Amino acid sequence: MPAMLDGLRWLGLDWDEGPGLEGLERAGVDDAADYAVGGPHEPYIQSERLQLYRDAAEELVRIGAAYSCNCTPERLEQVRREQRERKQQVMYDHHCRDLAPDAVCRDEPHVIRLKVPLSGQTIVPDIIRGDVVYDNDGIGDQILLKSDGFPTYHLAVVVDDHDMEITHIIRAEEWISSTPKHIMTYQALGWEHPTYCHVPLVLGDDNKPLSKRHGATAITEFLRQGYLPEALLNFLALLGWAPGEGDEQEIFSRAELIERFDLCRVNKAAAVLSYDKLNWMNGMYIRQLPQSELLDRLLPFWQEAALVPDPCPEDLRASLIGIVPLVQERLTRLDQVIEWTRFLLDVIETPSAEKLVGKKMTPAESLGALRRARALLADAKDYEEEPLEQAMRALADELEIKAGQLFGIIRWAVTGQKVAPPLFGSLVVLGHDRVLSRVDSAIEALAASV
């Protein structure tokens, strides 16, 4: 339960009612005070509502809308096997349906089943799909109360939603086939059923039901991978929903979603979860963040990778803020900051001589160019991006090589990577001493190969 509630809270989805402190403590929830809300319909934990379910089941039996059944698991399996062999629909065969109430010993294990009409139809009114019609003879007598006294979902959802005055049920389309049973239960008890809205399933990019093979599926996984909650909420809202015909807006604030979201504009067709689209949207949100706020969100990832201490000292934080603009335009997930910035926060392995050779240059030419660059870097007292870049471009002209060739050699020398954040911004963050130390190591490695 805490993981589920933490996920909702991370997304900014707060709940108006829920278990109070005592209920959560009885359920053994750690840090119960963090989740306690309470409300007018206590208790909210199903194991504390068993008498309500039993009372409803007994009332259904009393009025003839349900019945007791003591068929053994062995008998039920035999019935199912024979139905499959005859290529019939697999469902309960009504063996106990018309038995006299005293024919089923209440002291023996038994369940309570819904007595579904054998003819006629049940209509499920749905916001998205309109009226969905089911033939009653294909529904089957659903178990409502199990032999251990616990309800099935089909009874609990009706009792809970009625008792808690739920007006709208929004759930996945896979539940729509169960809704006739729920409507029958509401009607038998003389209760008005809620408004139903069965939203489409979410599929992977292979059009198969979403699973772990497609990537993150639990909210905690999205958090761990560095998706922003506001981006994920925006993305999820657009799965199967469109703001309006001809409206191509894709980035919505929470306030805009609340104002504009309309269940009537949710599609019937299954939605496809595109991680490419999610990454694009997450990157858009990352780029909109103020640098200080982005730093706050990046810190846990650096700390998890042991690149930054926890807590982070203020003087270190002041230097880390210089890294943010180097990566803000490049990140699509916060966890990518590790691969982009490890060279800025940790020691690096000196690249091999082969990697230090500039494009279309010999090892000797590359060594000479790196030594000249080292002299300029040593002479520069205060590292600033623009003066450093101008000096290196002038050096490239003097050496009659392209600036990109020289920059590539320096990039390998100071970052240990072929691809890295902007070179001269990285030099500023690394500082005079670390830059020269890495360049010296690179010169030594390159000289050994010449």
C-alpha cells in the first residue's frame, strides 16, 4: 500500500478520503501518519468491512437474487473439463441454483453466487462506448462471497462504491464484461449504480499488452529512471485522450489538464505507450525548469551514484550549478546525467593513444597539437568559455587543421569520452588544475606511441 500511495503522491494525485491513522496502524503500514486521511466512510480497509459484505450477500440470498453453493473444487473442475470437451462456454452449471435453502449445509464450506437471469439482456451504459448489451445466458452465476467469508471483487466493489457514494467508476476496458454482474447486484439491492467509464488498455509499441518487457511500467520505475512527475502526468493524460479536433497542443500544465480533460473525448481504441514520445516530452519539461530546481532534482541521482555526498555541502552545490546548463538541453531523463557528467565529478581513466589521435591526423601531429593546446590552457588564468574557444580556434588556424579536429583531441583528453557536454563549458567546470593534469596524462600516453 505505501508504494502505491507514494506513487500517487509523487504524481501529485492526492486523495480526499482514505484510511485514517488507526486503520493504517492496524493494517501494519509503516509511517502511517504520512498517509492517514480519514473521511466519513470509515473503515476504508476491506478486511475491516467484512461484515458489510456478508450482510449484503445474505440479503441477496434472502430476496432470491443469490444462493449458496457447496460444489467442491473437484466437481467444478470436472464440469469445466466436460464443457471444454463439448466446446461449450465454460461457466458454472447451476447445480446448486434451485436447491432448497436447507439443502446446502451452512456449516460446511460454501460460497454465495449471484443468481443471474437465464434469459433477457443487461445493458451497460458507458460514457465512452455508449450502451453495451450483454445476453444474460452467457454471463454465469458469479461467486460473490468466498467460503472463507471474504468477498470477491464483484461484491466488494458494489458494496464499497455504494457505501462511499461513488458517482463515477473509471477503470480499464477489461472490466466492462464484469459490469453486467455489478449492475444486477445494484438492482437487486435497490441501489442506483454509478456512471461507468471503461478506458482503453495501454499497449506496448508492438501492440501487445504493456508488460515489463516494454520498459518501466510501475510508477516507482519511472521515478528511478528520472522522469518528471509533471511530464509523466501530461503524457498519461494524452494516452487515448485528445484535447479537441484540430488542437495539436501537447504540453499541458496540471491546471490546464484539470480544466480541459473530458471523458467524452477518450478514444475507444487501445492507446500505445511510446517511450520515444515520453522521452521527448520529459526533455521538454526538463528544459523548462529553472536551473536551481533542476539541480535539486539531479542531486539524488548523483548521490545514488556516489558522485556527490548526501547531504550536499553548500560550497559543492555552488559549483554543481555550473554543470546544469551543460546538460539541460541534452537530457531526456534525469538518470542520464550520470553518463553525461561522471567525468566532471570523478577521476577518469586516461584514454588510449588511439583515441587521442585527431581525425585525419597522425599520432605525431596530434601530440604536437595537444602540447600547443596545453600551453594555452596553462597560460589562461581564469577559465572562461568564450576566450578559451577563441584561443583554440586561433591555434587550429595556426596549425592548419580544422577546429573540430583540435577540439576532438582535447575532448578525449579531458573527458575520456567521444561525446560529452560542450567542451569549453566543461573546461570551466573542471578548472585549471584538473584540466592540466588530464592533458598531461594524455600527452604522456600519446608520446609513448609516437
